[in-house]
Amino acid sequence: MTYELEIQIEELRAELRNAVGDTERREIQTELECAVAELAVIVANQEGRLDAEPPF
């Protein structure tokens, strides 16, 4: 799962470098931020740094 997500992140970075308009750039940036956040959660979970219980 993480490999595919890392590939997607690299593709989004490439798209961002080649984006023409501001709207397209914002859309790609938002999608990239979500993918990076998702990867961070997966890695934290794999490393045991993510609690499964809610904080309350």
C-alpha cells in the first residue's frame, strides 16, 4: 500500500511542477497534501506511534 502511495505522491509532485493555472495548481496541491498525510498515518501506524484509541 505504501509503495503505491509513494508513487502517487511522486506523480502528483511532477504534475504540480507542470501545472499551468492557479486552479489546477491548488487542486493538485490539495491532493498531494492528502496523500502525504495518508502516508504519514500509515507509517506511524506501522511503527506503532499511532494509538488506536480515541484521545477522550
